[in-house]
Amino acid sequence: MYLNCHSYHSLRYGTIPLKGLIAEAVLCGIKAMALTDINTVTGIYDFIKACQEKEIKPLVGMEFRCNHEFRYIGLAKNAEGLAEMNRFLTNHNFSGETLPFRAPKFDSSFVIYTLENAPETLFENEFIGVRPEEVSSLLTSKHKNKISKMVILQPVTFRTKKEYNLHKVLRAIDTNIILSKLTEADYCKASDLMKPAESLLPFYEKYPEIISNTQRIIDDCDFQYDFAAKKNKKFYTENRQKDLEKLTELAWEGFEKRYGNENIEAKARVEKELKVIDELEFSGYFLITWDIIQYSNSQGFMHIGRGSGANSIIAYCLGITDICPIELDLYFERFLNLNRKTPPDFDIDWSWQERNVILEYIFKKYGKDHVAFCGTNVEFKYRSIFREVGKVFGLPKEELDLLAKNPEELHPTNKIVRLVQEYGKMMGKYPNQRSMHACGILISEEPITNYTPLEIPPKGFPIVLFDMHIAEDIGFDKFDILSQRGIGHIDDSVKLIAKNRGIKVNIRDTSISKDEAVCNSYLAKGNTIGCFYIESPAMRGLLRRLNCDNYKILVAASSIIRPGVAQSGMMKEYIFRHNNPTQFEYFHEVFREHLGETYGIMVYQEDVIKIAQHYGGLPAPDGDILRRAMSGKGRSLEALQKVKDNFFASCAQKGHSLALSQEIYRQIESFAGYSFCKAHSASYAVESYQSLYLKVNFPVEFMTAVINNQGGFYRTEVYVHEARMSGGTVHNPCVNKSEYQTTLYGTDIYLGFMHLQSLESKIAHLIESEREKNGKYLSLEDFINRIPIGIEGVKVLIFIGAFRFTGKTKNQLLISASLLLNNFKPENRNLKLLQEPVKEYKLPTLERSIFEDAFDEIELLSFPVSCTVFDLLQTKHRGDIMAKDLVKYHKKQVRMLAYLISRKHVPTKKGTMYFGTWIDHEGTYFDTAHFPDSLEKYPFQGGGCYLLLGNVEVDYHFPTITIIKMAKMPFIPDPRYMDAKDQYKTQNQIKEDVSMTHRAPYPSEHEINMPRHRMKFNS
């Protein structure tokens, strides 16, 4: 009898999670119910499965609302019914038109109105819903003659009185008003909860027709969904056979290019994969991906195929990936196997500047009715919950900030705050809004509105109203079309090298850097600032600890740096074994044979499959089930238990002792949930090497490209410093040399106008385009005549030195600008055939400190260009030693003067600590550790230079200073200010990079318990 149930997917309205809604129905003995969330079908697929498990008949539909106002309920008789409602709502989402008060004439859906908004005449498929409390008024109602078109309407929105209050809180959040301002029209009725049928039906006993109409709708609604059938575009060509023929042809063409004709192992792998791909009907998926790559190549774009797709030799032969799976012993089963019911996906990266072109191609090629982005549910977050709930309880901004920024134990303890905490906790994990998945695209065989309405977010590409997990469940294989700045670094570097040096670098040739000695030496020293994935302080420290000087070690490093691997203790153990290869024993011969490359340690997800297969005797597909189940991607605990039982049974059959098998399973268990796919690591390593090759051989061009792609791990200042250290001469922006982005002339780097935060973007672009069109600016007067800029914009350019080509001082230019713009008429701003001679003014000579320019630069760029920060210090001391000599000072105390680059927060069991990254006076990087006791007395005080005292620890080639004391060093007074209170404020604009870590502390070594010796019970 329940034709109008809401879950919490009715955003900021419903309060019941789907499982809770089903549980409520079971308690009430309900045998059929409808999920009708507001303007969405997000939950219907999980709802159908959950109902079927409990032998409840699921009905699906939507409640249509416009600007919070109820219009009608739609219930799908069948799949076509859902599709027509989806299309109806999609059209309104796209057009922006309000939903009509009258539903369209649906062919395969029922429509239910309320007594208040029912039209005078009803179509055959339309009914009026009558609530229990409304039955008594039917005899006197204007609708008394329509009883034959009435059904039971008992909406469900909440379960308890507490949830009813939560519903009101959600409504206040949604309407952005305080609770006391809510009206009855803003929230549901107090009776909108589920009751047993026997307590509901008596209200309607005098009107059996209403009961029978309700039952007829329940009987006539028969929405069936085939979860097993693939919903993706089935074929790239006309049919499965032609797809296989096309894929086979392309695979062997690529095979010849990659391997020649003699590689027997690779040939066997191609044949094996083609067979599996065909059996699983994934030929079309491979071909569509290949098609996207072909278009990318035709545009001259660079892409990187990574993720588990790189485990496939077919993907390698088709040019989707650039990783040879044979070279790295990558298991195809990690990507695709006959036991794997869930779809694979390729992760493909483009430059952030080129990704939209790829997306537009996909939407155009495969049709807007068949392509959409995956959606995602954005949940209420910890900080935002307390801010949002506090707002509806009327708390002022200061208190909201206090609640949002502090842990709960530091919150005030008054009654209102307790209510905020109580309702905030109830909303934890509730969806707050729908958004677009960062990269997942669906390409469907049937119109995508057969499954969901579509929305258009601000970015302009349509999205489905369910997330990637539901997409996977209902039969979609997504295509991950990503963007990243690392590719932009590489792509722009290659273009800059061609322009600046006339050299064409074929960076797609992935063999050019892997064995280059200079690149390997940079890698081993952690000299990798600007290089994709290997530039963070933690990664550079790891590279030095490993003395990483080749591709395979880098692949391992790319995996063990991941938080989960470190958490399992594998990173620390790998570093030890790498540096002490004779001081450990392999756990078992299988570990020596199959994990010898990583010293018997499981570093990659594939290693779980290897151990399950070669030690446990499980087939590779079962090993992948084990990996997926442990990583949380397998939804079935039963499946995990079954594979676990098989593992132990198989181990016993192979003669292994139970104790040994239990220890190996413990290691798998501690690791599998956090591990990294080896193909992912290899793809990252290739891109890292490409970046490093460019940095080593074309450093100035590379660093300019990094700056233009707005950096990576660090702020722009760090990359400007690195460009200078690489041989570049850095210049402030110049109206005759600079562009919006940073430009390069030989080794002269002119910072772009984009870095002047006070300059309007449109003016910055106009300076460049006007100069290209009509030539260089001849003077300040000529510039003002040609560019529609006000006095404030001109001052910014004067202070940064953008008119230094005139030979006039900043003070002289400021006076000229004031005289010109005070009497300037904008309508006279144009180029005349005969320019009138500019009046010459007798300008006074004003004395100017050599450091004024540096303080101007800090104010406008946030860092100095004309000198270093060290030149601005009051002290002339530069530390007792330099960073390059730290390795000689193991276990010794040192005093250093350094400039703070970044610091990383790390939780420990004793409290918060930080790792700091600095540069010394010579520009060399080094690292520090700040433990809780030191931080309590000597905390960080923002960006700038510090005097550091600490003890040096050299950990496998990598020196770190454990800080005992530190003090921030003052700058000289800013000479631009006369008032003492203003003379030190500019140095506060010096920045630092701060990264926070939100995780539990890593376990101690004794808690990890990773044995280094063979166990006595070894078989």
C-alpha cells in the first residue's frame, strides 16, 4: 500500500537509508512498496536488489517537485515507464523550464496527484492519492465523485520522532533559513512514516474501491531489470564477430611494431588475451578506447594509459598503454579474467588543457543520448555538518567557525551545541548533493535515459544520477578520461624546446630515458623537483634511501610510497632489505622465485595473486577475487570466506604447514587492502622518467613548462627557484616581453602576467594580444593610449617593473601615470595615424633603496625576484654548514640558516609532528623532523627564514635533521614605509606549503611483526 516512499536520496528531505527503509518494511510486514525519491532514481537499483532479498515487490518511480513544491508521483509500469519519466525530467533539467502542474500523458507510467493539486479531468493512468486523515472529508469534498480514481497515499519520509526533527533540520539547511522560520509547507507531515498494513487499511474500509485501485497499481507495475546484461555500447563495428576481427587485426599490427615477429612468449600472450576478451565480450570496449586514442594521436595530443589496463598486452599493442606487461611480469588476470564479473576500466590521462577536446569528441562520436558522466554523491562532511546545522539553530558566525574548526572535545557544552552535535552525527554519511565523477564516462547501447534522468552541472557535460558503484552493478563499464598537470609539463616542455632550441624531442619513445646515466644519477639523489609523482619531499627522501638508479626500483618506489603500503610496514622493510640484501631470509622458496625482485615483500596487488597462485595453488582468477575482496571492492563477504577456505584447503593439499599458511595469509590480509597495482606504478614510473629526461636535458624549458602548468606539489616560487638553479635568468613581467603565461627567450625567463594577482585577467590577455597586433609599446603614454586600464592596474605594472624598458624610475613613472590618467578621456584611446608628440615633464629624482623592488615583488608575487630572501635578513649569518655536507654529520649537532619551503603534518601516537623541507643559502634542499616536544616550545611561525639547531640522522644515504630549537629570523625594515608598525608586515606575505594528513598514526615496528627469517615450521 506504500506508493510514495522517500530514502535519504531525496536530498535534504528524506532521512532513511535504503537498508533502513527495507528493514522498516520487513518489521511492518509490507509485501510491496515503491521508492519514489524526489526528482531522482539514484537508489532504485540498490532498492530492487534489497527488496528481492526480502521477498518484497519493488515498485520504482519518482516524486516530481519544482522549487520544493510537490507536483505529482510517477510509478513505472515497466522499463519503458521509467524511460519516459527519465526523458521528461531530463528535458526540464536541460531547458531550465519549470515542471508543469499537469504531468504529460505517459504511456507506461501511473501518475498520482494529491487532493490539493489534482486536475479536473484525469487520464486513465492518473489517480488521486488520499491520505488516511483525508478520508473523512471525502463525502463533502469536491472530489467525492472521483472516488473511483483514488488510491491510498501514505508517504514515508522518516522513522522516529527524532528523525522527524532531523527532517526539519535538513529542510532548513536546504531552504537556507533558521528552524523557527520554517512553515508547514516546507516540511512533511508528522504522519509520514510506515505503519503495518492492518493499522492503515481500516481508514479506507468504507471505500473498498480505493483499496482495490491501490492493489491494481501494485499488480500492474512490473519493472524488471537484468543486472547481468551489459549496458555499454555493444559493438564498435556491426557485431561481435566483426569486433573480434577488427581487434585481432589491430593487435597483430601493433604486435609487429612492438615486438617484431619472433617473440614467442608475447605471441602466446596475445592469443590468450584475445580469447578471454572475446569470451567476456569486451572487444567493443577495447576498440572504443582505441578509437579515442586514435583521435588523440591525430590531434598531436599526448596521453598516458595507466591503471590495471596496462596489464594487458593487447592494450600495449593497440597503443592504449606504453607498458610492456611481459617486461614487468604483469598479470592479465589483474585486469580481466573469466571469473571476474565486474567490468575493467582503462585510466587514460591527458593534459588538463586538452582533456575537454577529447570529451567533446566522445560526446559527438557516440551521441549525446548515449554518453554521460558518472555521478557521485557528495556526503555531508564533518566540518560542514556542524557549520550547516549550527546555522539553522541560529548560531553566529564566530561560533560556527569554532564548531567547524575544532575537534568535538573543544566545543562549548551548552544545550544548543549538544543539539548541533546530535543532529550532525545523525547526518554523517548522508548524501548532501549530487556531483560529477571526476573522470568516469558511460557510453550506452540504448539511450542512457532508459536508466536515469540526466542533469547538466556547471561544467557543461551531462551526468547520470548514480555513482560508479551502481553503474558497475547495473552493467556499465566506464571509461576513465582523466587530466593531470604532469602531462602538461611534458607536452609544453616539448613544444618549448622546439620553439626555443629548434630540437624535436620524441618524448613518446619511452626508451629514451630509462637507461640514461645522468637521469639515473638525478633520480638516486632525489633531484626531481617538478617531475611528476617523484617530487614530493617524501618521495625524494625514499629515492635517496633506496639510491634509486634504475627503472625497476622506481616502479617499486612508486608503489611503496602509497600510505597503505607504508601502514602495513612493507615500505620500511623494503628499504631495509634493499640496502641489506644479505641480512634476511626468504619466507619460502615461492617468495624467492616470484617476489625476488622485491626481496620477498608483497609490494604490488599482483603479488597477492602470485602468492595465492604459486604458494596456495589457487588459480590466478581466484587470487584476484582474494585481492578484490580484501581491498573492499568485492562486496560479498561470502565470496571472501569461500576463497579463504579454498586457500587453506589448497595449501594443506600442497603439504604446507597450517602455521606457515596462517602467517602468509596474515601478511596478505595486512597488505591487500592497501596495495597498489604494479601496472599503475609502472605507468607512473614511465611518466616520471619522461619528466626527468626533460629536466636533465632541457632544464630551463622544463621548469618554464612546470610554472605555466601552475606547478605541482609546490607553489610557483619553488619552481622559479628551481628554474634559476637550472641556469635560467628570471625576470619580472615586462609589457614588451611577457605574455599571460611565463615566456622563454634562450635562458631568459620572463614571468607571466598571470602571476600578478592584482592584475585583471582580461587586461593581462589584452596586453599580449594588442602587442601582437600593433607592435611593441613605445612608452608608458603609448601603453595607456592602447590599453583600457585604470590607475590601479598601471600602478601594479609599474611596481613590478613592467615599464623598465623606458629607462625611467618607478617614481617617475608613477608621477607620469597620475598626470596622464587624471585628465585622460577613454574615448580618445585609439591608435592615430599621426601620434601627437608626448609632453615631456621635468620630474624630480627621488632616492630609492635597492631593496624596495624586492618588497614590491613580495607584495605582488608573494616572493622576491631581484634578490633572494636571504638578502633581506637582518643577520649576515648563513649557518655553520651547507645542506650538501649533511651526510658527513651523522649523529652530530648542526646549526643551519634556511628558508622554509614546505611542511607536512604527520599524526603520531605522541601527538602531532611535522616534516619540513628547506633550502639553504646555496639553494640546496634538505629536510627536518619536528617532534611534538620540540614543536610545543618552537612552533612554526609561517613562511620565511629560520635558524635551526638539531641532530643529523643519516638514514640509508638520506640525511634528516631532528630539530631541537628553531627561531624565525626577521627581515630588514621595509624601506617603503616610514611608520614602524608597517615596516614588518610585508614579510608576512612570504608563503609556505602546508599539507595535512588525516589518518591514524602508523603502527610501530614491533606492531607490524614482519619476520626476516625463515620460520621453523617452514615446509
